Amino acid sequence: MSGSSSCNSYQAGYEVDGNSFTIGLPISIMMACAESVGIMEQEQEYLTAIGTAATHQISGDSKEVRTAERSIVASFQIVKSIQNHCITDRRKSNGNINCMEI
């Protein structure tokens, strides 16, 4: 899978087995982002959070990712664009969007 973690792009391997969803260690280019205060911290929190994914559920145009303890990692809204189909994290802040393409 690949996506945008606010400022940088990332890639990670993943496995799906029914509702079980495991994401490998994300690799990011980690360029410095000076647009907004706290954006690098937000990005690191997002990348750390998706690494704890254990289950997922898709319902309509939404995808919910949870830990093994059933805590919500992220809730995504499927957004269709001309170029790709992107799942965007609804936890966006400072006008930045975290995105996962699978």
C-alpha cells in the first residue's frame, strides 16, 4: 500500500485475511515540512498508528481500521478522483489529509 501521511509519501506492505489486516513498517521519504506547526508530529503519529492495525471493516464508502484490542486506529472515507481511488483519514487537521491507497 502507499499513501500520503500529510507532508510525505509512504509505502508499506500489508496482508489481509478476512477482517484481519496487518500493515508492515511504513517507509517514508521524511522531507521536512514547514507549512504548518506540528505537521511532522502529526505525520509521525499517523505512521505509528497505522502500524498497530489488526482488523478492518469496509461499509459503503467508509473503512474503519482497529487494533487487536478493538481501539480505532483510523476511520477513512473513500474518495474517488480522476487519477486514483484514495482512502482518506477523517482525522485530518491543519487542512492536511492522510491518504492510503490499496
